[in-house]
Amino acid sequence: MSKAIVLISGGLDSVTLSYYLRKVKKIKDIKLVFLDYGQKSLKEELFCVEKTAKKLNAKLEIIDVRWLGKISTSLINKKVGKKKLNNIKEKEELISWYVPCRNSLFLLIALAIAESKFISKKERYSVYIAIKHEGELQFKDTTPEFLNQMNKTAKFCTQKGNLRFIAPFLNKEKEDLIELSKKLKINLENTYSCYIGKGFKKIKKKTIPVHCGICGGCKSRKKAFKFSNIKDPSFYKN
């Protein structure tokens, strides 16, 4: 495929995927799709997404799905104190951060964009998502089974284009992506994993987003850098 629509959050995984498609797969026409669903880390995520779009000279489309945030049960969309964050039990970790049907909805939105492009301009885009192996605690919508089912859905809910979803990192660990990002010379200061959103900090005249250090996203990021043996350039508040 010579054209790609990439679902991007500004996180390490989706930013690395964007660079991978450009530098390794040599895809020139990359369209980044970012979803605003009322997440608390919106400003920090957008900061990283815009940096990526500029660096790759890629088109960026920001889509308003804030209605999802209004019905979300996730702490990603709700105010939460440090005490509650520290007291989340392991068995509650997944459901605490889970946004109902998020990946399914995002993929279908990107699919609609892709089908529109094919019908109107005969341009065929594949839709890419950076889901990967999450270990023992894994959301159902980041698994091979999920991707297979979504591709069956894509086949029956579109009329034209023979479009599909692709997840190149499906069987990779986060530390694998950190190692890949180093090879691709990605500035990981401009990636954001925090679910909470802690603003920005000036370090040596550079503006970088601040991670809370204790939410599920930050824990996963810290752990992956530890196992990768690559220095973590992130700034954590805790």
C-alpha cells in the first residue's frame, strides 16, 4: 500500500508506527488521524502529534468525538486524585482506564475516511493502528482476535475499496518499540503516555510534556524503558 491513514495519539507506540511507515515501509502519503474524546491529556497528546506531523511532513486531521468522553467510565476522562491512583488494585487496573469501545470506534471512523477517499478520488488507503502485546493485563481491543474481527467488519460494512486494518506491532512488546524508535532516531521526549495530563516543563530551553508517573500509562512506559536498557528521556512528576 502506498497510502496510509494512521490513528495517532501522540503516544510512543503510534508515533513510532508513523515513523516506521515513512522510514521503513517508505510510504510517502501518510494521513494522521487524531481523536479528541475529552481526554485529560488532550493538550499534551496534541503537542506530540503536531510535532510528529511536522517532522514527517504528514497531513493531520483532528476529529471531535467528545461525546465519547461524556459517556466514558474511564479515569482518562474523569478527575482523579493521587491517593485514588495509588490505591487502584491490580484487578481493577484495566477497567479503570478502559474507554468503552474506543479502538472499535476509532478504527471505524478511520475506515469511513478511507472509504470516502476511495469512492471520491479512487485513492486506496490502509488504516494502521499501533496496538501491541500488553502482557498479562491486556485490553480485549488490543489483541489479534480483535483485529481479525474488525477486518471481518470492514469487509461487510464497506461498499468499495477492499479496505483493511493493519497492526504491524501486534506481537511486539513496548520495549521492542523503544528499541525501534532509537534506530529510527525518534525524539521520545515528544511522545506522551500519561493518562492524566500534567502540562509542560521547560528544560534547557526545550518544552516537553510532563508525565504524572503513577497512572497506568506511565507505569507501562517506565517498565518498558527499564527492560529496554535505554535511557528514559521523559519527565515524571512522581
